[in-house]
Amino acid sequence: ETGVTQSPTHLIKTRGQQVTLRCSSQSGHNTVSWYQQALGQGPQFIFQYYREEENGRGNFPPRFSGLQFPNYSSELNVNALELDDSALYLCASSGPGQDEETQYFGPGTRLLVL
Amino acid sequence: AQSVTQPDIHITVSEGASLELRCNYSYGATPYLFWYVQSPGQGLQLLLKYFSGDTLVQGIKGFEAEFKRSQSSFNLRKPSVHWSDAAEYFCAVGPGGFKTIFGAGTRLFVKA
């Protein structure tokens, strides 16, 4: 059991709207990463937060933004939704110590943009 | 450029047969290597990882993988496949976090 949870499980939005996805990291994990997984593809890195600060970003526009909170929860916000934003969004947490390079994934939020 | 290649988009094996999923990587430094499994509509579950040491690593569910530096490969194997192993398998290379790069995945089908 990874201990990473995400909400909601599914979401339908229309183009131009805004969406907030939520993640609860495994306790003690102070790093959270967000990935976008389009249908039939591997996960693509969006960004990473460490101790509430963004410390790495993939090739995604600024309308993708995030927050990380002290209670191990985090958010992914997407503004001005586009049809191509339809995907499975995964968060992954990792923690300090010997296992810090291993990411534990949540079940994902499937977003459909119409 | 850093990349991960999984040459097989899908593979079909009979239940009880052996399995090998291929993974090749291109990475400038000493890589951390991972295999994840994803069941339909689910997140990714870590099967095994290689950071250093013995190049043959054991994972969960009876899977193992062998790191071959000379071939830049990290192939996943299982001696006897079960119907419940049908899923999508992803190879990834890092050192982890935002430097983790995933392959496109290999979908495994299991015949009864």
C-alpha cells in the first residue's frame, strides 16, 4: 500500500474552464511530483515540489501550476483547459533517507475536457 | 538526450509461460532504473528498482530484472506468467523525481 491518495477519481470539464486536482502524499514524504499520462503513453513530468517550493518543471505551460502544503497535501491547478489536457494525472511522493529516489504513485485523476 | 525505449508496444504470452519485457535507456550518468506496472485505470505500482550493487534485482510478484551496462538495458523477466499479470508495464530511468523519464510502456496480454 503506497499511502498516496488523489481526488477526485474522475472529472469532466469544458474547454476554457479551470480545474484543481488534489493529492495526499505518504506521511513523511516532503517531495511530490505531478505527471500527465495521455492515453497510450507513459507519464510525462509536469513539476515537482519540495517543502512547499517548486524545484523542477517539465515542458508544460504556466497555466499548469501547483501548491504543496505542510500537511503533505498538494494541488495541481490547470487554467484555460484545452482538449489536449484530457489525460490521467498522477501524483507521486518520495521521502528523505535511503529511499528518497523512489516515487510512490497515487491512483490518478482522470480528466476529460470537452 | 536522455530517453527510455520499450521496443514492444504489446506482447502476448500464454499463462504459465516465461516473460521478458525489454527496456533500453540512454542516460548520461549512472542511472537509477525502475519498473512499474499499471492495471487499467489505475496508478503505477513499483515492481522493482536498481540503484547499485548486484545487477540482478528481485521485485514483487515474482518479477526480476537484470541491469546490463554494456547494453544499456534493464529487461524485466518472470519465469511463469499468471493471468493477473496482464497490465501495462513501464520502464523508467532517473535519478528520480523530475529527472525520471518513462518509456511508452508495453502492454502484456495473457492467454488462457
